[in-house]
Amino acid sequence: MIQYAGAEGVIDLGWGHPDPQLLPVEAWAAATAAALRRAGWTALTYGYAPGPAPLREWLAGHLATVDGRPPDPDELLVTAGASQGLELVCTALTRPGDVALVDQPAYHLALKLLADHRLELRAAPAGPDGIDPDRTAGLVRELRAAGRRVPLLYLVPTFNNPSGASLPAAHRRALVGALAGLITIVEDDTYRELAYPGPAPPSLWSLAASGVIRLGSFSKTVAPGLRLGYLSAGAGFVRRLAARGQLDSGGCLNHTAAMVLAEFGTSGRYAAHVATLRTAYRQRRDVLVAALREQAPALELAVPDGGWFLWLRAPGAAGLARLATRHGTALLTGERFFVDGAAGGGRDRLRAAFSRLGPDELVEAARRLGRAYRELPLAGRAGREPDPDPDHGRSG
């Protein structure tokens, strides 16, 4: 019935999922009943293709409080989650053989989605603060001079998955300016509202006059099972997507859930729930950071200002991940977040998610990881791979 299926006895830090105990079952049930009473049959029929006005109007006002500028409702399209939004964008903007630029490290399943469109993925040039604006603009011009189409750049600039890092504000402005009129920036803004304590930096979309498409999601702030998100873009591009056959055929991609979310938002339940999440996830971040510093002080980590992930640095990371699984905890190895896998980077990196587990489990996971690190052969600690373990499990 559900995507996650953990191994018996393993405390799994590999999955970026919410804690089931934090899902708003009762509040969502109340919002559903209220939405059906208020809207009647209109909540259950085919919906307006860009999304119902009640949700787009509430969302436009809400984004005015959490971002640099509010979108107009006509600049919003309701999607079936951020991934489906990216799918729509790729379908509209790309064709097989195009070059897509991506940040590194990047959300690994977005890389898969881009590859599904038979795009050639290239890492955008980067420096210590993230993507280098001028060098990236130069790469686009170089590729186009060689006859290649380069329709988009994909990145998660705010509380990046997997690293948790955010582009500095000045760097955001430089990136938007350097790429204006040159390439479409696709900004995955999934974690914006999970800022500890906040606020998050302004989105690239809010800083640009045009040329940025921002993807948002309610999977992290409400529940992933809703399959509900949005994109903000120019009104013309929104109309272009809404006119595609998929939406023309069935209307809004998730109309009933969108109507319930409008009620969830306007009733105040959304704000109360997200406030609860911020407190809970900040506590879990702090618990895991403290436990890792105690149990495995040789692991390097930076404390993120938001999101769900810690990005750990450890020589011999793949070997450490295998040993950690033997000790009953699992993590994701870093190479899957890079375009060229192990050759592209991430050999010494591990991603740990603190979102799905309670504080006691996070402490125990850190203990197990610490024991694994102490057992890692000296060759592995120096960055050379120990003997492979064929029984190592794989997290999604």
C-alpha cells in the first residue's frame, strides 16, 4: 500500500519521507468535510485546468508571506506534486538530445526524471557558493555555438536535497541576472517552508522578471499522498501548460484534493500544522547533529538552516555505508546525487534524513553509525575502498 518498506531491525536514514506521526490525519479529515459541505458537487467534478480559484487565490496570498514577492493567481498552476510539475516543464520545453544543466549535488530522482526525457545532463560550473553565474552563462553560449539546444537549468537552491545548503542572496541575484534571456531556470522550491527558524531566502522566481519557473509541493508541508503541488511561472506559460491535452482532457490534475487544501489553508489549519512541523523537524535535526558529533566526531557535517537532510563527509563513504547496514542503520551514498555518479563526485559523502524518525531512533542510528565508523578499516578511513559487501541494502 505504501512506497516505503524498511528492512527488519534497520533504522533507515536513507528515505526522505515525513514521520507518519506528523501527518495531519484528523485536521485533513475535518478540512475534507468542510470543503465538501461548502463546495458540494463542485469539489468532485472535473476542475478548472490551471487549478481551482480558491486554492490559487489562497496560495498567492500565502506565498506573499513566505517569499520575496507574491505571484498573481494567473501565474500559478496546480500540479500533482513537484515531480509532475517538472515532468510538465520538460514535456513543454525539451526534446530528446537537448542538454539540461543541473546543479551538483542534485536531487537524484530529478536527475532520473530528466534522463527519462533523453536529455544529456551536464553539471553547471560551480564555485564555493554554488553555481557560478558567469561560467554557467559561458557554457550555455559555448554549447549553443556548437549547435546544441540548452533549454533549462535545474536546481534546488533553498535547503538543497541532499546537501541542505542554500545559495546566498547576492549569489541568487547574480545567477538570475547572468542567465536572463539565455536559459530557463527551473527552481525546485520544495523545502521553502521548512526553515529553522526562518525565513528562507527569497526564491529565484521572486528575484527574476522572467525566465524562472518555480516548483512547489505540499508533500513536505502537508502529506505526500495528496500528490499535490504547484508551479509559478509567467501567465503565458501557465496558459500554455493548461491548454495541453492532459489538462484539457481531465481538468485540474488533482481537483478534489486542491479544493480540500484551499479549505485547509483558509481555515488556518495549514499554518498551525506547518508551525508544528518546523518545531518537530528542527528538534530532530538538532538531536541527530548532537548525536553524530558525540558518536562519530570524525564525520564532517554542516548544520542546515532548513529541509530534511544532513550531508556527511567521510573518506570511504561507500564502505562506511555497507558497515552501517550491518550495524542496523542505512544511509544514501553521495554518488547518486551527481551527474556522472562516482566519477562526478560524492565518493566521500552520505545523505542522512532526519525527517522520518523520532529523536530516540535518531540517537540510536548515530550510535550504530559511530560503531560502524570505528570498525571501518584504516584503508577505508583514508578514502580507499574496503572489500565490498554484497549484502548491502539499498534505500530509495
